[in-house]
Amino acid sequence: MQQKERRLKEEAQKKNDLITYLAHDLKTPLTSVLGYLNLLEEAPDMPAAQREKYVHTALGKAERLDSLIEEFFEITRYNLQNMVLEKENLDVSYMMIQMTEEFYPVLSSGHNTVRLELPQEFFVYADSQKLARVFNNLLKNAIAYSYPDTEIVVRGEQQGEQAVISFENHGKTIPKQKLDLIFEKFFRMDEARKSNTGGAGLGLAIAKEIVELHGGSISAESKQEKTVFRVTLPEKPSN
């Protein structure tokens, strides 16, 4: 019991520390966005090249701000203890087509693409909103850690009474010591808080808990600059 209380206390402290860090980090991109927008408003006759540069910089800072705000939401809503699943017969292929379209702006910025290799009408018995959160986190992670101009492959296949969905990307190989901790709560792949890919360290932990609540499993492997996350879920016919 004491060990559990100590672990919960440590998690609460990490959560509070992250919120404090993020609150501080929010100020920098917000100040930049406001500064560049004020310059653009005050100089309507600014040369086109300079205007383009300021707009590009402001957009980059605004995207960083959006990322930090998303981290805030991720931390504050992290409470899966009383989660109730509302399962239904769900077509994973259709879900992934929709999700890939939603990620198009992020993919195009790094000249990345997604190739879907899933059977038509590929069904699992799952909570659609919760499973969408799992796949969103895995796809976002794959994009964030992919080399530019590379392809992300999402595969799906039925293995007996189970459905297996994998996300493969090409990027830096994840060291084994980090791979062993990758699904831990508040584990951050990038230790630098201000890096573009260094999130709150909850996305993969949340994905793991949701998958396990469905009676499934999730794993990761990384070698020779290729990383694969694999989700196994109970499968149900579509009748």
C-alpha cells in the first residue's frame, strides 16, 4: 500500500512539474506571435519578402503554441481509472482513411506520406472514440519521429480471432533502454522540454491503457532506423 501511495505521489508531482514547465513555455511562442502580428499591422507597406518571412515565423510559433496547449489538455484529462468502454463493431480501415486525411497538413510540412495496407471492412469490437485516441497518438508519434520525405506504413491483418494493426516509420533507431520505458507514464523521448517532438510523455501510456482495457496488447520495436508499434485487439465479424 505504501509503495502504491508513493508511486501515485510521484506521478502527481511529475504532473504538477510538467504543468509548471508548460505554463512557462507558453509565454515564449505567444510573445513572438503577438510581436510579429503587431509588426505586420503597423507596417502595411512592408516589402513582400519581409512580410512573407514574418508570416512564416509567426505561423511556426503559433503551431508550437498549439502543440503546447494540446499537451496541457493531455495532462489534465489523464484519468482512465473509471473509464467505461462503449464497444461497437468498428471498421478500422475507414477510421484510418479519415485520420490520414486529418493529418495531411502535418504530413505535408515534412513531405511525409502514409500508405494504408488494411483489408477492406477490417472490423474490431471496440470503443470508437477511445480507439481513435490510440491511433491518433500512434500516428502523431510516427509523424513526429519520421525523417523528412519518408513513408509511414499502417498495416492491418486478422490473426485468428484477433486484429493486428501496426504503424511503421523511418527515423532514428530508439535505444533499447528507452524502448523498455516508452509506455511509462510521463516518459519523454526528448528530454529537452522545448523540442518540437518532446511531448508530455503521456500519449503512448494512454494508448497502452486503452488497448489493455479492450483486452488487447501493444508493443514496440526499433532497429536499423525503422520503428514499428503493433496493436493487437479482439476482432468481431461485421454481421
